[in-house]
Amino acid sequence: MSTRLVSSRLLCAALLVALAPFAAAQQSPVAAGQERDAAQGKEYREYEVKAAYLLQFLRYVTWPKRADDDKAPLVIGVVGKSPFGKVFDSVDGKEVEGTGRKLKVKKFDVAPKDAELRACHIVFVCKSEQPHLEELLAAVADHPVLTVTEGDRMIERGVAFGFVLEERKVRIEYNSEATQRAKLKVSAQLQRVVVRRL
Amino acid sequence: MQLAAAISVATGVATAQGGDVFSLSLEDLAEVKVSVASVRDRPVREQPAVVTVITAEQIARMGAIDLLDILKTVPGFWVAADVVGGVLTPTFRGLAGGEGKILLIVDGVEQNDDLYGAPVIGQRYAAATIRRVEILRGPGSARYGGNAMLAVVKVFTKGAEVDGVEASLQSTSSARHQTNELWSFAGGAEIDDWTLSVSGHVDRGVKSTGAYTSPAGSTFALEDSSDLDSASLRLGAACRGFAARLQYDDIAWDDVLFAGGGDTQVNRREFEQFRGELSYELQVDEGWTITPRLTCSRGNPWGYTRLGETQQFLTARYQAQVESQLQTDGMGDLLVGVSFYRVQAELESGITSLGFDPATYYGDEQVHHNDVAVYTQYDFDTDWATFSVGARYEDHSTVGDKVVPRLAVTRTWDRWHGKLVYNRAFRVPQIETINTAERAGSSIRPETLDALEFELGYTGEGTTATGSVFWLENQDSIFFDTSLGTNGGNRNGGDIENWGGEFEVRHTRACWSAFGSYSFYQSRRNEVAPTVATGHGTANLGVPEHKGVLGLSWIPSDVTSVQATAIVLGRRWAYGYDGAGSSVQQVDPEVDLSLFLQHRIDRVTLGIGASNLLGTDIYYAQPYDGGLAPVPGQGRCLVLSMAARF
């Protein structure tokens, strides 16, 4: 009899302990901010937002001058099984304002030759290629290529920018050493939206 | 300055709300909410369950040889041995998972055998072929059925992402004996619309180099009497939603344990299994897929050759399954599935002294059972939290039906997350479990489990930390009662109630990383007498109450890493020889320290290290009173590895 009774008490205690942080969080300013977002009613697909970030990177990151700068398109290379679907279709091949240059999105199902990677301005490494992230980074090491991927703690593995999801929002983590090695300049405005920096 | 016009081409990218995501400023992008594609794609901390993910990189750095090495580092898991040749199966949260309680899935295909539902691991799943392991640390019956009562281990092997072939050799040696030589390969390619993958291994070694003392007191060395051979081949092909998989694996080893060293020759155990699966993902509409799946499994599990007699089962399992997954914007994700399987077995040849005579065992007839299940899971996000509600109804032709619900609430705020998960789960007894019960004159029904888990976690600045507490109650627990009938048999016993906690911290910097975990359980009530460590407090037989794992990696460059991993086990209790006979004995605490260095030169990766560096006596204990004393594991070994990518 007593064992069953204690079990019920244990269950109730665990429930109370479990609910406490939820209740505390509900009263936090962050939670209040979420309510405002909800009131705005704007919600996008995850990879639409990530694609938009990649295009913003083209504007807020400065690459060293290349001989072909005036004519060559700005190239985003997507390496691996692309989760973007047709998100880029409406902007691919069209001009990026303020640069006078067109956007070119290249999809590589598997890691291409090093020269093709180095020809990209941004390389986005999809989840399917993350097991080989170090090899991809080695291929573009010391070249002016902005490396981006997604998932927790990816900047520790050497990429310049990592997308993470927090509270259903796409956040950016930033590895400044990686951009310094690649001789890329990241604007202060972009650095301000970074949630974690290495 | 707002960046609404930053990209002049930003027109016409339709969103669900008709807005233009490319017109958003950086600040807006940082605040906009996204609809996450599916439950499967959620980050670990947002998944509606307590989950551990281990990547290929982590596996390589620790110098793991097989899946057993990986699972040992996961909070809550340990390994138990059973009397049938010292077969190794996982334990979890204080309970044995050997018979149908922990589901092992490799590339989407269930691996548990069809006689007992056992996830037989240990020198069977080569670590070098594994791309990722996802461990659902908690019941998964509502989604995965009657073999997932305690936990689910999902293994994903390497494939097309290799774009070529990786081949590796791992060799381990003790001072006097080569203990293991494992050749493995994995690779794949994408050709037009086809994605192809292949992996496999060949392994020769010994199960142990230690000495075994039977419950009756006889001692003998296993170094020359536990030879083990295993091999596997896994093929996969996918094209435009169509996917096909073929898997073959075979493992056999010398067994002197079952007979307590009393036989005049070394006996042999063998598992051989073939599995095939066809599936097609039909894209009905954007965000809505229907996936029919056909699976066929045929095998010869639990084969045994003893003193010239051979025992061989032939099993087959045919499963048809259809899953519908609907992902909506703002309305949540809905999964609905229906499954039917038929499982059958016959005894082709048997060892009469063990009661396995084909003429009387199944009466020369094939035994079969049918099982039908309907299940659903609905995940939806609110501004406050993510909710997951699911349930499963399953009806088995012999042991009856069950309904099990699950409920999970996941909340993230700042860098924190909290999860509260309730599951009711069940175990469907498989063919041989039912058969031994009926043979001994007892009826058997599914056992059930109620589990409540709470996890609190933190992610940030290179650090992740999680802590979870659990309470579980296993009702009508099925166990093997050696006193039942002539040769013993399975029956439902009483209840087992455990509680405990699991804590994990991982910190990663550019050139080093460290991780540590501690897990414990206590048995509050155990009515299943053969699993009770009588007179020894809150422990269940064979399973350590305390386990800690510490790891430290130094990564001086992209091509070099050194990792030290220590697994510290508290004492356990198990039946063993006490000088006069068999009684509950203490199995001493253990420290298993390994060290592994790897260095990559172009496409070749070399590794060298040591496992069980301290030479600790490692034992795997039987988690019930079943006639097996603790089985020794490997002693100190030198580990050499070489992998090349072509």
C-alpha cells in the first residue's frame, strides 16, 4: 500500500518540479517578445529565411578584389542534398542591388573539385555533407570563401557562420577567426545580429 | 537603414503568408519565426523526447570499434550478458533490454531477432561504417511498437555522402593475442537521379581474453575458446522517392559458457539474418507524403552446435506498413500509420537434451503470429511550447491488444530548454518467448511500462548541458523462470519501479573539447524475484546503479585529434561462485580508460591507441538469476587503425 502511495507522491513532485521552469519562462521578457511576434502573424519556412540570410551575407561581407569582379556573378555554392528546394529560383541569375552583379546559385550534390569550391563566394554545407565538413573546409582554407552551415556548435568545427534554431527563429553563430583567415570583412551591422561568437 | 531593397531582385518569392522573405532586413530575419519542416528535422533540444546524437566524427575520435563501444558512452545504457554464449545486449535505466525491450534500427530496418526480439550487439555493427547514431532515451512504443518499450537506437550507415569508398582496418591486440581484426568499407554515389550506398565488414576476433569462473566454481580461459567471426553487407538504392535496401549479416562465436566448461569440445553459436525493404515516398501535395513500405526478414537466429548436435531455427517476418505524414504551416505535423506483420518460425533441427526436438517442439509445424497496429503522432507549436501527442493500438493474434499513449511538451527560452514526456509503452513477446511460456504451461501477455521524464538543458558559448530525471514502472514484467516446467519458461511476474537521473555536459572550443556524463538509477520496488539483488539495497541484478563517462579531446589541427575516454562503473551484483556454490556476489567497480590518436594525411587516416589502458578486469553480468556468472570482457589492448578514401 505504502509503495503505491509513495509512487504517486513522487509522480506529483516530479510534475511540479518539471512545470516550475516552464512557469518561470512564461513570465520572462523573451516570452513577451514571442507574443509580439505571434501578433504580427509573420511566419516563413525555415529555408526561406536561411536563403535570405545567405543573400544578406553577400551584401554585408566584403571580399578581396578579384580580377573578374566587375563582371563575374556572386556565387553561392550549395554542397550536399539541398534543403532549399525552389527557394532561390526567383532570385537566381538576377542582379544583387548595390553590387551591379548577378547572383548565381550552384548546387553540388556531393563535394566538387576544390577549384569549383574556391570559385564560390559563399559555400553552404548541407547536413548530408557535414560528416566531411573538415575536408570541405580544408579545400577552401586560406581562400576568400565564406563558409556557412547549420546545426549546433558548427562554428567550433571551423565554419564562419552557423545557422541555429532557437525558439523557432533562425539565429547566426559567427567564427571571426574563420573570416579573418579567409580575408573577409564582416560589417558591424551583420555582427550585431550574431547570437554567439567564437 | 532597413534593407528592404537590398536585393533588387527580391520579388515573387512566395511564402505561405504571401510575404517576401528576401525583403526582410537582417534584424527582421533574426526575429521572424519559422515553421520547422518536421519532427525529424528538429534540433535535438527541440525534439519531443530525450535524445542523444553521436556523429561519425565523435565515433572516430573515440576510436570505437563497434556499436557496443558507442552505446557504453550514452547515459543510462550499459551492457548485460546472457547465458546463451555470453550474448551481449544493452540495459537501460536499470532494466535488461535483452528480449524485445530496446529496438535497434539500422537504416530504417529493424534488427531485433524474430525469436526473442533481442538486439544482439557486440562485434556485429562496425563503427567505421556508421555515419550517425540517434538514441531515443525513453520509451518509443507509441511510434515504433512492441520492441521499443525502453528505448530506440537508430543507426545510419555511411553512403552516398562518401562519394566513393572508404575502406578501413582496425586491429586490436592484447599482450599475447590478436583480439580483433576488422575490415570494413562504406561508400556510395549519386548517378543521375539514383543514390546508391553500400557498406559492410568482415571481423575475426575473440569475445574475451579473460578467465571465466562458472557458478559451480570451474575456471577456464576464454582466450582460445571464444573465437568470433562476423560479416555484414548492406546495399541501398534510392530514386525519386523509391528506396530499396538489402541487408545481410552473420555472426558466430565459440561458446564454452553455456555448458560451464564441462563439454569435451567447444560449441558454436550463430546468428544469420537477411532483410530487405522496399518503400516509396509519394508526394501527394506540398508537405504531405504517403509512404508504403514492405519489409521481409528471414534468418537463422540463435543457432547452436553442441557435441555434434545442431539446433537451427528458421524464422521469417513479413511486414506491410503505410505512413502518412502531413506537415502544415501553423497547424502542426500529423503522422498516421498502419502496420501489419506476420512472423513465423520452425525448428529445423534441435538438441534433444535441451528440450529442442523438432518432433515434439513445434510438432513439426510452423508457428506463426499476426500483428496489426494503428498509430498516430501529432506535433504542434504554440507560442508557449511545442506539444506532441501520440498513441498506438496494437493487436497481436496470440497475446491480445494494447493501447499506449504518449504526451510531450517541449519549451525553449533563451538558451534553455525543458522537456516533459510521458509514455505508456509495451513489449509484445516474440515467438520463442510465447513458446517457452506455453510449453511450461503458463499463458503470457504483453508487459507494459509507464515512464515520466523531465529534461532541462542549456546550449550556448560552445557548451551544451542537459540533465534529466525519470521515473518508470514496468508492469507484468516478463522473465525466464528456471523453475517453470521441465526446462524453465517465460512468464509474467510482478512490477519493477525505478527512478534515476542522467546528466551530460559537453564543451567544445576550436582546438579542444570535453564531455562528461553521469547516470544513476535506483530500484524502488522489484517484485520479479530472479532480478532482485537480495540484501543489496536498491540495485537490480547485473546493472550498475552508477555510471560516469569522461572524455577529453585535443584537436591541434583539422587533421589531428587525441582523445581520452574513461568509463567509470559503480559496483554491481550478480550470481557467481562464492567458494561453495552460487550466490549473489559483488562485481567490483570498473574504470575503462581508452586513449586514441588519429591523424589524416590526404586521403588516409591513421590511428593508434589503447583500450582498457589500466588493464581493469571488466565484466558483463547476467541481469537475472539464470546460471551465468559474470563474463569477462577485453583486457588492455593496443588499437591500430587505418582508413583510406578512394
